Amino acid sequence: MSPMKEDYLKIIFELGGTTKKVSNKRISIGLNIAAGSVTEMVNKLVEEGLVAHEPYSGVSLTPAGVKLAESLVRKHRIWETFLVQELNYDLPDVHNEAEQLEHVTSPKLLEALDAKLGHPTHCPHGGVIPTASGKYSEDSHTLLNDAPDGSVVVVDRFIDNHDLLTYLGDIQLDIGDKLKVIDHAPFEGPMKVINITDDQEISISYKASHYVFIKPVE
């Protein structure tokens, strides 16, 4: 399987495609690829039985697609964890390195890395790491943009995208931060939130707010 097809399966998994439909537009933004190219690749993945497509609703992973995506995500996120935890890589820089490393990683090496890291359950940007047997708790798929004004939420994870992670680093938004939503500007304007953890008010772009996932305050 080509690296590009693998990237599609991973982003569909990351966007919640194991349990719901994911739009071509969100795949396009997540991979920074033209919408026409997404349509072409989705059709190929449908032909291979890895995704199911419903017109005007989006795509989801088939059982075969889920199994393959879990394996790919496990490998990728274990490498990301190793790069951050053991080699002190900056978070925005780990994705491309992990992309290269995952394609030359044997099952034996992967399990050795997993053991060395203490069998992590989540990668540095908050994504779940499936176990070798495919077990994991489902990620949060609630978008920050969908949080109503006045609500208080916790940042749970970020989409694995270099530009996004660089941007979030610039505005000092971290996993685990507690946010109070002030308002959503109209016409795809930014969200205004108070980062309660850091005691500061920040604006988060419309696009970024669609790639930050949240959970309720416990």
C-alpha cells in the first residue's frame, strides 16, 4: 500500500471514521490536499474495500479499513511518543519524522519501542494508541468549535498537523487546558476563549477550532 493511501486511512481514523461519517472537506483540510484529489483517492479506497462512501454524508472505515488504520496509527504514534519522550523533539516536528520511520519498522522493533516507552496509551498530541491486540478507548470527537458560548471544557487532543501544532504553540494552547468559551465570531471568524489554566484570554481561528477536540470538565 502506498504511503498516501496510508495517510488517508490514518486521517479518517483520527477524524472519527470508525464510528461516523467524515466529509471529504475535512479530509482535504487535514491532509492539505485539493478536494478533487480526495474524491479520487476515496473512490480507490472504496474499490479496495477499506472505506464506505455515502454521497453528501462522507466516508467511514470498513472493518478491514479499521483494522489496517489501527495498525498504522499504532506504529505512527509510538514513534511520535519516542521522538518527544526520548529525543526531546518539539511536537510540531514529530509527524514527518514518524512518517518516514513507520514505513521501515518491523513488528519486533515496534514492540521493543512500545515496551521501552512503558506501553503508552496516548501520543504527545493526545491521540489514542491502540494496543498490539487492537484495544483502545475511543478518542473524543467533539470539536472545540461546537462548544456553546458560556461552556467550560477541557482540551483533549489535537489533529496531527505541523502547521496547526505550530499555531497552537504560538497561542499557548495545550492538552489539558481548561477553557471557558466567550463567543464565536460570525462568518467563520475566530473563537474567543478564556484559558482558565493559564489565566489569559485568547482567540482561536475558525479552522483551528475544527481540529481541536474537547471533553467535558470532570
